[in-house]
Amino acid sequence: MAIIENMLKAFEIALGFLTVFKTRGGPTADLAEVGRSAWAFPLVGALIGALLVIAHLIFSAHFPPYVAAILTVGLWIILTGGLHLDGWTDCWDALAASVTPERRFIIMKDSRLGTFGAIALILLLAVKVASLAREDLSVATLFLAPVVGRGIMVLAAYGSRHRGEGMAALFLSGLDPGAVRWAAIIGFVPTVIAGWTGILAAAVAYLGVMWFRRFADSRLPTINGDVLGAICEFSETLFLLIACVR
């Protein structure tokens, strides 16, 4: 019984951190506790994916494909509170700047949206919308994208270097090998429901994200929460894009 209670608590913490849904009446969990609950991130992704599939089926019954896709992506942003999109734009404002690593880190902390961040945001949302606007879209692909994205985010986060301070450092301090292992299993195993397409898309998404992390490592003095959020967005988008390959 205690194991089930601990699992439910971890899911509630992950749900409150990754989405707009707040289920706990008590104080907000600290980020180290969020790290310990990271194994449940793909489960939260499954809930997001299920809601997106239901919404997309309803939208598709009443609107043309592109309108339905735009509404689905809009709901996706609402459900997550735009949490990871903010990291994606901040990352590209910093990573694309021709300045020192320390200066890039300062740019990343700036809440204002710059040119590179705006371009990156437009491209990301355009690819997501276009990927969902297919007449032959598999609902399994839509369901799996948030699952895979959050599993990869945990996997890529583990072992990231940090300065020992800040939100990312607290999160990473609670991230243990067991949580990473289960996040990977829960994040990748369900891809079999989409057949070889799902497995290939997940593999390419993982490889793409590992390249992105190494790129961020080479351009920044440390990894922070914006990079981890960008990893989630990038992996979701890569998964959808590769699933479109004919």
C-alpha cells in the first residue's frame, strides 16, 4: 500500500510541475523532490497525449486538417503552460549569439524574446502543426510524442554538469539512476504501438537530443532548466517529424 501511495505522490508532483493541473493541497514540492519523481514524467506525458488525441479527434470532425492541427497544438501549449517553449526560445537566443559562454548564459536568463528565439519558436510550432495536419495522421503518433519527449528529457538530463546552484541543480540532485531507468522504460517501450515508425522516430529523437545537449555543453558554461525544457520540445518535434517520413 505504501508503494502505491508513493507512486501516486510522485505522479502528482510530476503532474503539478509539468502541467497546469495542480492536485496537491499542501506546499509546492521542492525541485529535488521533483527530480526523485522524474520517473513519472512519461506518465504525465501519457495523460497529455491522451487529452490531445481526444481533442484532435473532436477538432478533426468539425474543422479542416490545418485548423484542427493548430487548435491541437494550441491546447498542447495550454496544458503545459508553455513551460518548455520558454526554455526553447531562451536557449536559441543564447546559443545563436556570437558572444562568450558567460554572456550567453546571461542572455538565456533574460525574459525578453529575441530574434533567434522568435525564429526558433516559429519553426518549432510550424513543424508541429504541419506534422499533425496530415490526412493519414496516426493518433498513436500524437499520443506518443509527449511520452517520448518527457522520457528523453529525463534521460538527457542525467549527468548534466551544473554549478551546484539554481533550479536545474536542485532538480538534478534528486535525479537518481533508478528514476532515469524507469523514465526511459516508460518513455520508450510504448513506441511499439506505432510499430517500426514509432521506434525509429524515438531513436532519431534521442540521437538528435544528445547532439543538442552536446551543442549546448559546448556553448554554455553550465546546463540549466531552459536547456532541459528545450530538450523536451526538440524531442517531441523530432518524433513528430520523423513519423511523417514516407
